[in-house]
Amino acid sequence: MPADFPPWDRVYAFFRRWRDHGLVKEFHDRLRAQAREKVGRDAEPTAGVIDSQSVKADAVVGADSRGFDGGKPVNGRRRHVVVDTLGMLLGVMVTAADVGDRAAARVLLEQVADAHHRLALVWADGGYTGSLVEYCLATLALVLAIVKRGDDMRGFVVLPKRWIVERLFAHLMRTRRLARDYERRTTSAEVMVYWSMTLLMTRRLARSRPQQA
């Protein structure tokens, strides 16, 4: 802990209380609304992007919430996120790395759609195809638009809209606490993502507006 902080157990007590009462997410959501309005957008988004990121888990992460992502390959957890078109976080869910994107997206998109009633369109990559598209439209009144990779594309290619969420993942990996998953509970891991984005938005809001000549 930094030298000017109270003892670690007192700091953790505040963290646990804020986590369990949803205060960290509330702080984050209020700042997101201000950050969107600062750049001339409505506080509530109408479109977003969904994706996931697998990260290695520390030894403290138990077997009940960790898994192996054979596609990466990574032994740890997976962060499923939905962002708006500015790259600001709308929702996050942390699972074991072997939980599929479509299974997690069904739960996460329901949470996000319930919290953001104006959300009508979400872009996703080919990993979200199948019955999830019909489920979103019929149950959530949400269009899940699949951005497909062309047959002529070779190697690493950033798909349209995909770069928005990739930028968020890059920011998370620059946060030392999120370089890998150190949290025993997935709810704590989710709160750490909200904290990281809260720091990003406070810096954006603190920037002074350029004066017009």
C-alpha cells in the first residue's frame, strides 16, 4: 500500500463495502455519462461493441473460477465486455477462461440492455454467431450485427468496430493490477475493471477545454 494510505485491512474493508453495494459501478456510470456529454454525445448510448479477453490467473484464483482457453492458449479467466462507440465500458462479466463467448454474452447483454434502454445495436465478431443473434432480437429487442472476417484476409486484421473494444483491452493491460487476474472472486475482478476505466475517465474529464481563438 502507498505510504499515505491507511492500513491495508481498512482499505480492503472500504473496497469490499463499495463492491458489495455496487458503489464502484455507480461512480463509474456517472462519470461515463459526463464523459459522453463532454464530447457532445447523449448520456445514454444507442450502439455498442461486445468482445472478450482471456488473461492468465494468479495462483490465488481457485479452480472453481478458472479454466483453459484453448484458442489463445491461456489458463485463467476471461473478461467479457460491452463498450459504447467511444470505447467506454457499459458492462463487464468475468468468467473462467473456458466459458464460451456466446454463453457469457447471453447473460451480459441481458444485463446491459436492462441498464441501457436506448441500446439498439451491438457489433460482434464471428464468435457470437448462431442462436444468440435470434435471442437478442426476440428477447432483448437488440440487433446483434456480426462483423465477419473476409475470405481474402490473412494474418492479424483489425475488423471494423473491433478496434474500439481492442483499445479498451489495451488500456486494461496497461493497468498493473489487471495485467493478470489476481482476484479470488470474479466480482472483485469486475470491480477492478470498473476502477481502471474510472481512472481513465477522470483524466479525460480533468483535461481543460482548448480555448477558441
